Amino acid sequence: MKRLSMTLAALVALAGTAQAQYYQKYEPLKEGNAWTYQNQKWGVDATMKVAWSYYGMHYVEGFFGDGQWLAWSGNTLYCWNATAYEWQPLFRFGAPTGTKYTVNFDFLENVTVVVETKSAIFEDTVIHQKFYNCVRFGFQYNTPIFDAGLMSMTFAPNVGLVETSSQSIAGPVQVVLKYASVNGKEVGLIGSAGLEKGSMSQYPLTGTNKAIVINSQPAWEAFYAKHKPGETAPAVNFAKQTVVAVLAGVRPTSGYVVWVDLVRWNFPYSGAKVFVMESQPTTIPVLQVLTSPFEIVVLDRKVYSVTVNWKVVAGP
């Protein structure tokens, strides 16, 4: 640790002005910051976390294997090279587009890093969100590799690493951001569970798609008295949870179905964004005059506002 601290002191001396630290927001290294990623090919999750910070040095678990020591100096992200026993530049965020330089770590041996773009738009298909002004680094291997080779890494401002692409014998592999807690703000999916779903809500709503946010027991009981008169509202822990009722309003016949596809933080805004799917009847015969399909979900945290992305899909 003493050796790390001594060499880091030299880096800090080069940090310069606030302008020279502009790109540090592209990998926010604050103790407790955490990220979850989803492997698009295999469907498995991986995590990364700033587990420990010590005088400008940060141990990031899950970063290139089990974890690495990282430190910012100006607009360059340094990594501790345990073999060379010194801090070495890993990502030169401040370098112009097209810049190439070689790194030689245990996890990136004799690899040329390329600053591919500093204004990329990355669309995260897991959380249905676009990140703007991203910096993307490419990797060129100077010696042959047997299996998986890293192709690129994309970083978004105020979020950090949002995407990694690699090539393996089994084909291309993309790992994308699923959830992040960065500097007290959250990005990505919110855990939710279906509470109730059906084709006939009694809640008075005519021809209107709506999502109602419910944050207290009295509000929940008042809603449920209209939704299902005479029945008892299911138990919800409103100290930690939020109910979102998605109502499709009155439909002229049976066969309509609505369901919550996913819920994510509406970053950078407050509240959440609810992605709702609605299938409309195509071949189903008319079974009743009116329906009012709905789904009620409970979120595993407090949310006070939602915006809705309503999508109509083909029915049965």
C-alpha cells in the first residue's frame, strides 16, 4: 500500500485544473458506487463495485477479472500494474479521437488502445435507454489470442462503463448495463413483482391509458375500493415499496391484455419510467360488451412519479 501511495502522489501532482479533470465523470470512482451488467449472449449478470477508496486510489471489484486498483490523474484513468509495480495509464479520456497507445497489463497484454469516438450515442436495449456523449475505446491485439478478445468499451458521463463488446469462438458477445448506483443516483431497472392482473377493473376510467402511483396505505385502500368494491386490498409494505396500477380504460370487447414489461429509473429525471405492452384482439370472438384490462405491480422501493411508454403489440 505504501508503494501505491508514493507513486500515486506523483500522479496527483499532474492532475491540474478542473478543466483537466472533465472526463473523470466517465468512470465515477466513489466508494460504494456499483454497477450490474447483463451478458446479452448468455443471459447472465455480472457486477462491478468500488469496494474501497484510499487517498485517491480505488479498488474496483469485478473490473477486468476479480478487480483492479484505479486512480484518476487529470483526464487519464490509471491502473496499478502489479507486475511492473507502478501506476500506468489505461484509458486516456482526454486524448483526441484516433489516438493510439499500447498498454501491457496482465489482463491486456501488448494491446493497442484506440480512442474511437468521444461523442457516441449508445442505446441500452436492456433498460431501454440512450446514453449520449459517450467515449468508446477500441482494442487491437498485437499478439495472437486463443479465445475471447475484447473489442471495445463504452463509457457514459455520470454513469461509467455502459457496454463491453468482445469476440469469442462462439461469436460476438455484448455485455450492457442493467443497473447502476452512482454518486447517490440510480440508473437502470427497478425490481418489480406482479400483484394483480385481469380484464375488468371497476376503477372509473374511460378510454384512457393511465398509470397510478400509490405510496400509502390510505391511498391504496381508497384505490382498491373503486378497483374491486367490497374486497380487501392485498398487503403492501409502503415503508419500502410503491404500487403502480396500470389501467387500459374501457375497451369495446374481450381479448385485450395489458402488462408491465419493465420498470426503470427515468434517468436523469426523478421517478420511474414504466414500459407497458398492450395486445389487441385479432381473431378472438366478441365474448362480452366491455372490458377494462389492468395490471398492478409492486416496486421494491419508493417512487413518487412515473412516465409511461405504452406500446401496442399484435394480439392472438
